[in-house]
Amino acid sequence: MKTFIVIPEGLATDTEGYFFVSDYYAAALDLVNLECNEEDHIFLAPANSFGAKQEEEYFGRDYLIARKCNAEIELIDRDFQRDAYLDTLDNAMYLKAHLKKHGKWPLDPVILICNKPHKFRGWIMFKLCGYSINKVLVSRPVNRTGRLMVKRLWFYDVGFVQYFYETAAIVHNIIKFVYKIV
């Protein structure tokens, strides 16, 4: 049995304003669906709604179900109080709090799945929060839908800018982590 954690990679909208998993999140979800089997467990890390009717991980769950994913898919409790915006450190911390609440912490070594530029920050933040990481699998969209990333995540569509963003976000998340434990 393998345990996967998929780091959320945003939502996108079409020309009519409907929300969907972004091409980047879809690529990560497609990868976990390809890698998993029915005895595996997938945690979709908690994330943001960006003004949609539900958070990213619920869109992710629906996406996996529509693609006939046969692994067990788990999300954090619906009533879990979230901050206004969750970053990668929050993804790891909130998931850990959920796991502790349900007596599932610590997890055996996990396989993280995320968008390629998100790899290093994802690894660092989940390690800081005490996760044992077996490996990190990365994805990139092969097919593009033409949907636009939500405005907050515009940098996803500009590859080199996303790497600068990730570097700044690592520094920000480490400072935030140190501040929370002091």
C-alpha cells in the first residue's frame, strides 16, 4: 500500500466564469491516478476556493472520481477552520492537524505529487511539518484546456516567473514556520 499526498495546484476559470481544476492541478491528479491502485490511499491537501463554491481539493476529488480513480481519496474535514489563504506550509499543517484528529498521524513514508516548480517548496514544507517523504513526483500539463488560472495564481502560466515566486515563497514559508513555533 502506498500513500500519496497531492499538493493543490490551483483552479482555473472558463470564459463563462465557471471553475475547474487548473491544467497544473489536473496534471498532478492524472499522475496520482496513473501511479495508484485500489489498495493505495490519496490525501488531497487542503487548499483555497478562490471564490468558487468549494475548495480546490473538492474539485480535485471530483476530477479523480470522474476519471475512475480506484484508490481511497481523503480530504480534511469540511468544518475545519481555514485561514483566508492557504499556502504550501498551511497545506501541510492543516493536513497534519486533520490526521492527528483522526488518529492517523504519523503517516508511513508518503509520495508527494505536485507541479514541477513546486517540488522543492513542497518537499521542504512537508518535511518541516514532520512528514516522512519517500519521494516527490512532479507533473507538468501536457494538454492545455485554454482555461485561465485564477488571478491570484497568474504566475503559473509564466514558467520562469513561477520559479522566482517559489523561491520567495520558500523564504516566506520558513519565516512563517519559525514564527509559529517560537
